[in-house]
Amino acid sequence: MIMKDDEKLKRISFMSGEDFYFLTYLILICLKGFCNKSMIFNDHRKLTYLMQIITNSSAVGVLIENFNSSNLKPLDKELLFDVYVKGSLHQRDVYKILRSLELKGIISVMLTDKIDCFNIKITDLETTRAFFDTSIFAKEINNIEIIKSHFKRVNTLGLEGLISKFFDNYGLKVWAS
């Protein structure tokens, strides 16, 4: 398999899934990609799952190829379950990064009716634009566009709706936390 220079750089620069810089990039990519026109992302708890989906082109492929099917092959179910578990494991890290981004003035956190849920508004558009002056994350950005073209209004879903749309509807038995 021939790897593009940007993919090589990303692999060398970040420990995928465990690196706070990589997670920060993914958060900003998801916020920018899934925000509504007023730059608000609804229900921060969805971020961890969306981040895992967009970094895994195989998972995106499974979601798209089986769009109206709840009968997945066992390997496809395992892949989606792995995405779900990894998303669940990174919730605390994502929360810490969001609070850090808030302290730096890049985002603002807006309270909602739910105690453990908040919406996020991108407040520093100039800084976030600078993050996207590279093609290193072209695959993830492309995966967002694929997801958005098949799953309308991802931003309007709450955590339970996202879990239902991306996991339960495909025959997985998972729990929303």
C-alpha cells in the first residue's frame, strides 16, 4: 500500500486515539464539519462517537453500504461496536479538551436543559480556519462530507438519536451514557 506524504506525516506526528493534539484536531474538524450556520454544535456528548467514525473509513463504508439494513455481517458489527466502545472511552478526554479550548477562547460552552450536556459555539473562527490550512486531515474531512450526505441533520440529534442512527439501527445493542 502506497501512503501519501500527508498520511505518513499524520502517522508520525500523532498517536491516533491517544494523543491530545490529535483529539483536539478531531474535535475542531467535527465542530467545523457538523456545526449549523451559526457555528453551534448541539450536544457535545456526540463528539466522541463522531470522531471515531470519521477517522475510520471502513466504519463510514459500513454505515453507507448498509444504510437501510439492520442485518450486518459479523465483522461489520464488530467494527461498529469497536467504534462505539472507543467513542465511549474518550468521553472524559474530549470533555477536558473542550474545557481547555473554552479557556483559550476558541469555543464557548452553552448550557442546555440536561445537566450533563452542553452545546458548543465556535467563537474564534480565525484560529479554527488556521487548523484547516493543511491537507493532513483531508480523509477525515471527506468522511464528514460522506456522512452528512447520507445522514441528514446530524447536528440536530441528541446523543440518544445519534446512538440510535449510527449503532442501534444497524442491529447493535449498545447503551447511551
